[in-house]
Amino acid sequence: MKIGILAVQGDVTENFLATMASMSELGIDGSVIQVKTVEQISTLDGLIIPGGESTVIGQMSLVNGAIKKIKEKIESGMPVFGICAGMVFLSKNSQDRIVGNVDQPLLDILDVKIERNSFGRQKDSFEAKISMEPIGISSFHGVFIRAPSVSETGSGVEVLAKFNEKIVAVKQGNVIATAFHPELTKDTSLHKSFVKLVDNQS
Ligand code: GLN
């Protein structure tokens, strides 16, 4: 099994380490690689899109053609896990709570409307207990950093978690997305759940 971490910008190393740890805890034989190019992406069984700045991740992926390859792979069944900016990048529609519409490249896969910076700016970052019962994770420490939320969902989208009435984690078939950062905690349960999804698919 080969899982890629999109290494354009954001917390790539933390996701790399969390995915390595998850594979080893699950006893799954596989590799984790940092990917950027179309060639690297085309070899993957699963992809994690880390948090960071979605406008930058989108622009850079557009410039080298990676966006098209990622979309193609997800559409043909490759599981993907989008975290924070990754969740924004996966979406069909995104607006910034403060500045409104931003012209940014999106993968146009996850059938949701995103509100970027939904909880405020950097200084409004926070941590909170999250429950994701539909995937068997009853308690998770959510780290929210300039986090988005999901303001509308399409019919194929399952809500995994809410915080203060806002949707903060969703699943749509082979796509999982969270507004918070599991790679910044010691808890690997969410990364493990993604590794299992990849294992079932490949
Ligand atoms: N606010 C950022 C964005 O919309 C996401 C922040 C993050 O990934 N921690 O791209």
C-alpha cells in the first residue's frame, strides 16, 4: 500500500509521521511518500491533503498539473483525506467568512459549501472535544486553526461531527474531510481509520 502526503505547503511532516505510525500500529505493510508531481500521484493508493493555506495549495497544484491528476484518481476510487485547507481544496464551493468569494482553484469533488475561517482568524484558534460516532471514534481532541466549516451538504455527504452547530467533519464515499488537525495530536485514530479505508480499497 502506498499513501501520499501532498507536499506543496502546510503541515506535511506531521501527516507523514502520523500515517507511518498508523500503518505500523495496524501492522500494515506499506509506504508513505511526500508527493508533488503528476508522476508521483499516479502511483498512489491513497492521498492526504494537509492543512495549510488552501489558496496556495490550489494555485501550486494547478501550475504543475497535479490538480487534474488528483481529481482523476479520486474519481476512479482512490481514498483521500483532506484536513482543514485540504477540506477547502476538495470542495465544490468555498467562501471566506470575512472577505466573501475568493477565486481559488478547487478540486470540485466534495459536494459541500465551505465557509473558510468560519471560527475567526488565527487568534480565534481553539481546541475542543469532538465526537465522530459514524466512524466509531467517540472522543477526539480537535485542534482548530483558522478552521473552515461546512455550511451546506449535498445528498451523498455524511456528517461525521459538529461543533457548536457547525459541521466540522464529513465523509462522501472515498473522501474524508475534517476542519481540525488530527496530525497535531498524539491520537492516531483518525489516520488509522483512513489507512483502513485505503486498505479496503486496494
Ligand atoms: N484558513 C485556511 C484556508 O482556508 C485553512 C487553515 C488551516 O489549514 N489550518 O485555507
